[in-house]
Amino acid sequence: MSAEWERRDEAPSGSAWAAVRTPALPSIAEHNPASVRWRDLVIDPDLVGPAPGRARPTSITVSAGGDEWRLPLEDVLPTGLAWHPRRPLVAGLAVRERRAYVWVADYRARTCTLLRHLRAAVSFTGYGHPPVAWCGDDRLALLVPEPGGTAEAGPSEGRPAVFEAAGPGVVSFEPPPDELERLAGARLAVVDLAAGIHAAAPLTPRLLVRSLLPAPEGSAVIVSHGRWVGDDGGLDWADVLIDLDAPGRPRPAPRVDGPVPPPSPRPDEPETEAAPAVSIPTGFGTAALTLPPARPGPLLLWIRAYPPGEDVPCPAPVDLDAAGHPTATLDLPLHWPADAALDMLHAQIVGTVEQACKHWDGPVVVGGHSFGATLALYALAHIPGLVAAIAHSGCYNRTLTPTGFHYEKRPYWSVPGIYQAFSALHFADRLDRPVLLVHGAEDANPATPPEQSVELYRAIVAAGGRARLVLLPHEGHQYRYRETHQAVAEEHRAWMARW
């Protein structure tokens, strides 16, 4: 992965653009210790929205009329920039003492002003859309927090939590949708910068906002906001028109000339020529093995339980190639029908991994992330030729997810043998070769809390095996911070060097 990316953020008129240089991953220094988790989202209460998944820019250089000017501002939030439609102005948000404030730059006069009196909220604009919008010459629309804060918990009343349900059914302890609105909801406001007004006037109730777009006439803003649909339906986004001069009930936004601008895309990494994949029959389909060039040393065989070509949440740790340890990926889509039997699943996993190992002349370490970690440990327990394993953020006791997992939709009581067969805790005595366990210390995935790795670590050692446990601070099910990626790469390199 490259150290930095550069993206181009262009003014709608085409008269100016900015080169925004950003590290490939955010720094752990950007983590707010007060952050809370809502399901799989990390919410920053001071920014009033999901914590940005991108790193803050290291530089923003504006080009206009052949001149270049570097913005003299640090800790700018990694969102899109808001370009004035007629004047040489650009705006955005910057962080001071963990809170977001509006900044405005005149790239012709080469001045930049941080408006510390204009505290802003991010809501869902942190995914790339500009968090502010110009409406007329001097008016700026922005999102502001609910007065009195949004995510601060009230004093504990010492009352017990009581639940009751009647089955059959699935019990979920996921936080409710209205909690997300409390944590990440913001109000649309407008401020007249020329009038010297030091407060923004709120125009709406609290909303979950993805984007702000000035309406063509300039006196209104099209707001894309979300509402949660059903228990697991996700956010349903809709556009509403907010009149800045006569605020009232938001109404559906009319069609405008041209689509709403998409969020600023992640810059593409340099293209590399993909290695040809080796097809391995599984008995019901085909797995794809992507091998590095042959060279001495142990191979890390990274298992992904996805069809070949499908985007996967955790790619192979290719940084090991630069350290001299070859890495291969095995895309293993399992045929797992509703009446799947263990012997059929066993044959697919063990047979495919054994065939993959035949393509490498040397020791093989097997690894994976999430369900891929389960498959890696299953392979280690059943294939004597494997020398070790690396398991990231897996679920190792499937009896704690009794209503189903991954491909399996039957409850535990119908097929206890399959649940136990895919619970590494139940076969820890067969993990007689070393296992490296890596887990985010704040993994909020209901199936993969960090205790899964802690208990497997204890079980392997109790059964006479050898294990190493790495808990990653401030990390969830996916690893977001560059210091984490560096630390995991070092652990992988040291682990692979043993074989």
C-alpha cells in the first residue's frame, strides 16, 4: 500500500482545483477516546458523526490561473471542499481540540481564516461530501450540533436492564436506530459571513445528513438525509429542499440540473499486473489460487471465503512480499446448501487447501480474517503438513451464535455437530502447531468480540499448544489505523521468519 494518495478536488466552474495529499490510512492519533460504537459504526461525539475513515490531509494545494498556493492550515477534515460558485473562495472543516470548525480561504488573496465561533457537525458528510455549502455570495450553510451536546450520557440511575421475549425468534441487542440519530444527527443552519453574525441560525430539526447541495436559485439547500428502514434495513436516503429565507417543513427536493455530486473518490493506487490464478476444483465449484513468483521461504496462504473476483473486506497482507515472505490468496467459495453435511464441507476445505499446498515447494502457513480465520484453523487441525496459522478477528465458539453463521442458516440445536466442527475452541487440542491470533480490542461485531481470541488463546495453551495473542487498541472488526497496519505487518514478518 502506498504511503500517500493524491486526489484532485475541482471547483464546479473548472477555474480552480486543489491537489489534496492524504496518507493511505488515518493515524491512531486521530482517534477520539470518547468515541462510541453504534453497531458497526464508530461515532465521534465531538465531531457529531461517524469517525472519518480517511486520514486527514497532509497538504492542500490550490491551483488557479497558473498559480499554486498551499493552504496554511492543519488538521483539515478529509471531506470534499466547498467551492464558491463566483468568488475565489473555498471552505471546509478543521479540527481543534477534537471539535470541527469552519474555515474559509481566499485563494486569490492567499488568506485563510478559521472561524472558531462556528462549531460544525459532520453527521454523515465525512464520507466525502462537502460538509458546508455556499448559498449566495456570503451565506454559508452548515450542520450544527444539537444544543447541549448529542452523545453525552446522562447520570446513571442504577436501574436494572430487563428484557423479555417469546420464541421462536432471534434476539438482538443491537442499539436502536433512534440512538444513531442522537449520536450523529445534526441541524441544518445558515450564517451570513458578511453581516458579522457570530452564530448560525438552525433551520431544521436533527437529521442524519449525507450531503448539502445549493439549489440552483441559491436561496435553498438540497439536503440528502437518511432514515432507518426496519430493524436491519439500513439507512434509506432521500433529498429534501430547505428554503433558507422561509424555513418550514422540509419538502421533497425537485429535480435539479445535473446529479448530486458523488463523494470524493478514493484515489486509485498504482495499477499492478495481476498474477494469473490457478483454478482448483472443490467438488462443487472452483477455487482460485493466486500465487507469487517462486522463491525460497515459507508461504502465507491467505484464505478468503468468497467467490473469485468478489470484493472482500480484508485482502491478503501483501506487505509481506516486500519483507521477503511470499503470500498467496485462496478464494474458496464453499458449496453449503441448506442440508449441508459435515463430510461434504470437510472435503471441500481440506481437499482444496491440500491442493493449494502442492503448488508451493516449501513450508506453508495458513491464515485468514473473520470466517477465513475459522477456515484457516480448521485446515491447520486437519492437514498435518501446515506449519502454523495466522487468524484475524474470528469467531471461535459458534455455540455463542446459535441462530446461524456465515453460510449456515440452521440453528445450533438442529446441527450441533457442524457448529462444533467450526468452533476452534472445540478442537483447540488439535491445534498442535503455533497459532498467531490478532484481534481488534474494540471489535463490536456481535459474533467476534475480542473475547473470542482471548478464550481460544487460553484454550490452545491449556491443551498444550503454542499461541501468540495480539490485541489492537481502538480497532474494530476491520483495522483502520496505519500504526495498526504497521504493527500487524511486523507481527506477520516475525511470525513468518520462524518457519
